[in-house]
Amino acid sequence: MAELEGFEFGKSDFVLLDEVTMEQFLENLKLRFEKGRIYTFIGEVVVSVNPYRQMDVYGKDAIDAYRGRELYENPPHLYAVADAAYKAMKRRAKDTCIVISGESGAGKTEASKYIMQYIAAITNPSQRAEVESVKNVLLKSNCVLEAFGNAKTNRNDNSSRFGKYMDINFNFNGDPTGGHINNYLLEKSRVVQQQEGERNFHSFYQVRLSSSDDRSCHRAVMGALKVIGFSEEEVSSVYKILSTILHLGNLHFETDGESVQVVGGDSVRHISELTDTEPESVNKALLYRTVATGGGEVIEKGHSEQEASYGRDAFAKALYERLFAWIVGRINSVIEVKNYNPALHGKNTVIGVLDIYGFEIFDNNSFEQFCINYCNEKLQQLFIELILRQEQEEYHREGITWQHIDYFNNQIIVDLVEQPHKGIISILDEACLTAGKVTDTVCLDSMNHKLGQHPHYTSLRLPLVSTWRAVRPSKEMPPHTITDPLYSVEGFLDKNKDPLFQDFKRLMYNSSDPVLKEMWPDGQLSITEVTKRPLTAATLFKNSIIALVDKLACKEPYYVRCIKPNEVKSPMLFDDARCRHQVAYLGLLENVRVRRAGFAYRQPYERFLQRYKMTCEYTWPNHLMSSDREAVEAIVVQHGFEGDVAYGHTKLFVRTPRSLFTLEQERAALIPILVLFLQKVWRGALARMRCRQMRAIYKVMGCYKRYKVKAHFWEVERRFASVRNMTDYGKSVEWPTPPAALMQFHKITQHLHRRWRARQIVKNIPPSDMAEVRAKVAALGALSGERLDWGFNRAWERDYLANARDCPLTSSNFVRITKELKNKDQYSQVLFSGFVRMLNWFNNTKDRALLITDKHIYRLEPKKHFKVQKRIPIETVTSLSVSSGTDQMVVLHTVSQEDVLVYLQSGQLGPKQDRVGELVGTLCDHFTRSHCVIITSRYGFLTILSEILSSILTICMGH
């Protein structure tokens, strides 16, 4: 890493300083700041100096340069520590956290945003929509929280006036699946009062659009709220609450000596409209307080002018505090991990990012600065515990030769503040709980009495104010300088009690606005139910900070230590005194000394061996040595690192990151080879497994197919076992669905069954009826689908002219004539006879008789005793045409093309009988039997027969 930047930029790692002194540290820090190198390492800690200008070091190229690289492979950068935390989380499935600390205005908020952007950029390479949505919401939440939680101060234009800790949850692939935000100690007093030159929270100015910057920020916030998932009604409620707070600021009170009145009735009406409450209820809550007496009686007590003003301010602060907490909770409800099952989704790991207010020293330091600085002492104590004390204790515990590094352990300062029954917070709580009028000065006297002998506590009485300070000694500067802020005791008790009249809580709970009602759940309690005294603000904050430190302590920490170079936000000025104070306060020199004298990396032998055993032939895949330590020694000797390591009782200590980086490089080069080997073995195993599975599958399939075939036969046999005794011979029996292998066989079986059915039916038909049946079958084959009614459902007489019932007047004469023709032409039988109407070329019609025998077709003249007009040999007929309508027209086509066109006439048997089908069927049957002609049809004879016999059988059997 030192080779990546020239000497003109100074030392990129403070561990490389020639001498570890404050002067050399500041000189190197100043040189790098002036050269535009705002980041410097202390081992794995990044020291960041606020440049007070835009730096072109955060683009896509920078992200690609740091993605997946080792910490010391690139120059110092926020991305380096972010990538290190991400790799540690992904490689070892271990929760990590990035702690960003420093004074107000040192650039912590910007650092947290760049870290979040980097993590979002390097995750989800497959661009899954649900992961992108989570990332987008996580990033957009920063915009919303800054608008409602940041403000312009005299030292910082975008100062975080609350503490934020965000947990980002990752799945086993390393993609973010959700998160959770914890907020700490919103500086709500800023809502009603700011120091000279400062502003309220950004959100108020974005409502009023006081500048172009506020206008653009407002658009960004509205877009972020939409992306996160706030509904239009929720956004409207948020800005109604902001407007309510602004109108509360316009309220004033005056007294006439007896009662207090509100000055500004329009503001009360506006507040009522904005909060969806009654104007009378708002006015009453501002001027009266409901209290319960010892006997359970409820009375209304009027406020004094001072009490009314105090209640108004407390109400405004509480409104904003609850609004901010609701917004954080609403964001959490969107980004929290949902439907997570470790068994299905793998281990859920976390990266925490802490962006919390920095150490503050103002001209007038009040309760808020006390809490903020206490928080920073706790975080510094965590840093000392993890980086300085535990590391040195580990060297002694592991038997590593070590020269102890002295440092100031600020645990005594932390105890001074939070120790039960003796600390400052306990004294404040005791004063708040004491009955009677206890002033801030009385509380200070109590602190002086109990803490006066403490070596790190001093108290001063100035002409206008009483103050006290917690002294934090430093070797680099004398005590009682800018290192130790003076706290004005004025207002401490009121801010610690943080009282809010219950009337305001009930007023908001009874609002018709569901969002506002949700923010005030405690308002549902009546005045007689509110008996338990709530915890004080300091105790609540202490408990939350202790929980935060416990949460950070169980994660692997990475640190970003932010430094503010000057107080005037200049990109060129480097204030030595201000920077010296911050370096001393943050314990950076002690960190350099420990890192310089110690080891950059340590790992238990078992875990070190597990990670790097593939880089040594004696340890891969498993070693045969007596212990893991000997195996680790073999790895170290093979790579030539003997002089850069130390062996502890249970761990290996590596002094420089370069050695570890070399091991990581060789491991990274071997991983693809091992992966290919494992893939080969695994693919072979999978192939053999699939082969065995396929064999088993085919065997099961064979058995199953045989079973299905047999089962089909069994089912067919069961269903058709008694078809011989059925009336329809099994026509109504439903066939089972065959397996695919038997589909062709199934069709053949069905065909055979139909043939059998036909044979069974035919056997029962008398021989005398067979000619009619055969004719009808022939007609069905020729006319099916062409004519709707062709006479299949009636008895066919054929020789209608000889039938006395059909032709009672002429039948006897016709019978005589046919006998003569039969003797003359020697025909065997009459195929068809009947009256017809013929059409000549001149469009004239004549009634004639048609006689068809097995030898000739005769056209007879009925009026002349059936005289033969024309005789056509039946062999000369080539085809027959009929229409598809209901008419009785028939055309007989002959070889000589002397076509015979006739209209069949009905007789006495049936005036509307269709005799076309009878003529067609008779002729088709005759030609089929006499000349073996195959008539065009869709079915074979027996198949057709089986289809129509059911309907014909009754007729045939009846005649």
C-alpha cells in the first residue's frame, strides 16, 4: 500500500511514521489534507478529514477498484474499510459493524452515505428486482431521515441532531434482504429554540421553500417518501403535523390578573383543522391541566402564563419527537426482513453502520451536549476496550512478548456519568423525583456535595450561570482547556423530566387523523390511570446507549475516525490546535502505538489452517502432523514468513498485512483449481447417481407399464364379461382409457367388438328381411351426411306399383304387365317400381312409371296400360345423382349419356315418403352383389351395420 502513493503525499498509514509523536502525526495529517488525500490508515482504522469540498473519488471507477480487493491493496479510502467489513461478513459468516465517530461537522453523515452507496453498488450482481427494491429503500431512507433529523448549526450545514444505527441484513449470497434503524436522542429542543445563527430542522424550511436548495431537497424527500412506500394520506399527515408545530410557535398568552387567554385565535383554529380535533379541546388543553386528587376526584387547574408557554413548547417538542419516531418506525416496517427461514434461506448476517452525533463543545453546553458527549465517551470506551485493552491483554494471554502501551482508559469518566446511585445521571434523577421545588442550582449543589472529591469533576460559579465539567486528562494538553466542555446547569432538570401534560396526549389520541392517533397510544389512558412516573430522558438515553454498545461489542468492528480540520468550513485551513484536540480525544496516537508494536492479524490455528491449508503440500487435503500448530508452522515455513509471525498458545499472530495478503493471493489462485477438481468429482458423483436413478426409473417404469397393460386387460375383461347377455351387446359399456402403449391395440379391439356386435345382431335378422337391411346399409354408406331424411326408419316396399295399398287402381294391371316382361326379358326380380314425373327438353312434365329390374330399367306409360316407352339395360348405368334437399329428384347416368331424370312420386302408403334413399340403397346393393363394386362410404359394411341396426331392427323385425 505504501508503494501506491508517492512520498510527496506523506505516509498513507500512520503505522509507518518514523516516530509516533503528536507533532509527526499532525504533520503527516496536514500534508495529506493539503494534497487532497483525506483518508489515512491506522492499520485497519480509517482516519478521515473533512475536505469541505466535493472530491472526485467516489465514482464507479473507484468502486470497481476497491471491489473484492484486500484492505492494503489500494490507497486508503472509505471503500476499503467498507469492502473489508463486507468480505469479513461474507467469508466468515460473521456480523460486522462500521463505527463512524468524530466531532460534529467532521463528516460522519457523508461517510455513512458513501459506505451505504458502496455496499449497494457491490451487491446483487444478478439484478434481482426484490433485492434492488430493498437497496433503493435503504438508500432513500437517508434522504428522509436527514430532512427530519438534521439541521444547520454554526459548525455544520447538515449536522445530525440525532443518533442513527442501521443494521443491514444479508442472505447467504451476500445480497441485502432488509434492515433496521435505531434512532437515539433527537434534539427536540431545537424545535422551539436555536442558538444564534443556527436553523431548525431542514423539514420546516422545505415546507416553506425558503431557498432553491430547500426546494430541490423537498422534491428529493417527496420522491424518497414515495419510493419507501408512504401513502399520500400519510405524507399529508406528516406535513400537517409540521404546520401544526409552526402554528404553535405563533401562539402567545396574556393574563388579566385572574385567568390566562390565548393571543392568536386563528392559530388555534388552524391547529384544530390540521390535527382533526375540536377548537374548544385545543384551547382547553393549552390553558388548563386536568389533575386527579388523592381521593380520586378529577379537577381542572388553570395555567399561569409561564406554565401555558411551557406546556405549548413541550407539546411542540413532543409532536416533532413522536413524528420522527413514527417515520423511523414506518421505514423499519418496510425494510425489515420478512418471511425469513434460516433452514430455507441460510444464515442471516448483518453489517451495522453507526452514524451518531459527534463530541460537541459550544459556548453554552446544555443537557443535549451532556448526553451527546456521554455517548461519545461510551463509544470511545468501546474502542479502548476492543482495540487497546483487549488486544494487549490477548498478547499476554497468548504468551507473546509484549511491551505494554500506556493509554488513558476513560472508563472512570463513563462511571462518573452512569454509575448507579453515585453518577451524574442518578443525581439528576434523584433531584427530579424529589418532592417540592428543586431548582437546577440545588441539583448542582447536590452534585458538588457527592462528587466534589472526584478527581475528574469540577464545578464553577460564573456571574450569570453555574457550570460544571467532567475533566478528561490528556498528556498532549493541560486540563481545563477546550478538551473539557463546561455544562450550564440551567434547564437540566426540566429537560431530564421531559414532562408533557396528559391533556395533550389525550387530545392527540382523540384526533380523527389515524396517523396522528397512532403516534399517541398513551393518550387512551384516563387521568386516574396515569400513576406510574415515566423514566427520565437521561435514563432512557443511558439505557439505549448501553444496549447499543452491547450490540456493537458482539460484532467485528471496523472504525472510521472523522476529524474536522477547522471551524470555518474552509477547504484550505488546517487548525493545529483543533486537530490536536481531536487526535488526543480519539486516542489515535495510542492506536498507532498498539498497531505498530502489535500484529495486524491473529487467528486460531484451526481456522488459519482451514483457510490456508491448500497452499501447502504437507497440509492439503489433511495433514498427518501431531497438532494443528505444527501444520500451521509448515505453511509459514513454506512461504518464508518465519520472521513475520509469532506463535501463541492457541493463535497465530501475523505482524504485517503484506504476509497475509500474499497468502490470500496464493489461495485465490488455487481456488479455481480446487473448484474445478471438486466440480469434476462432484459431477462424476452426480452422473453416477443419475445413472443409478435412471436405471431404477426404467425398471420401475417397465414394471409399471406391464402393470398398466395388465390392469387395462383386467378392466376390459371386467366391464365386458356379461355383454353376451346384454340387449345392446355392450354398446352402452364405456371403454376404459388405455395406456399409450395400447392405443393402437385399443382401436383394433373396439373395431372387433363392433364387428362382433354387428354379427350378433345380423344373426337374429330373418333371411327375408336381409335384402332390405342390406339396401339400407348401402344407402347409409352412400347418403350419410348428404340427406337428412332418406327413409331409413320405415319399411321399404320397393315394388310400389304392384302394391295394392299404395296403388289400388293400377296394381293389378301392373302385375300383369310385369309377368309379361319377366317372361320376355327373363329378369329375376324387381328392384324398384313407382310413379315418377319426368321433365323433357321443352320444360314439360309428364307422369310416367319407373320399373327397375336386375336386367333393365323401364319407363312405362301408366295411361296406356303401362306400355314400355323405353328400355335401358341396367349394366349401362354408370352412376347415380341425387340432390341434398328434400326433393325427390334422381338422375341415372348411362354409358350412352342418355341420362334419365325423374321425380319420384309418393303413393297411398305415405304421401310425404322420401323414396330417394330406398332407390339409391337398392341399386347400390344390387351393383355391390352382382358386380362386386365397392360403394364409396365412410364405413365398411359390418361397421355401418352395427351403427344403424339398433334403430332399424325394430322396423325390420316388425315387417
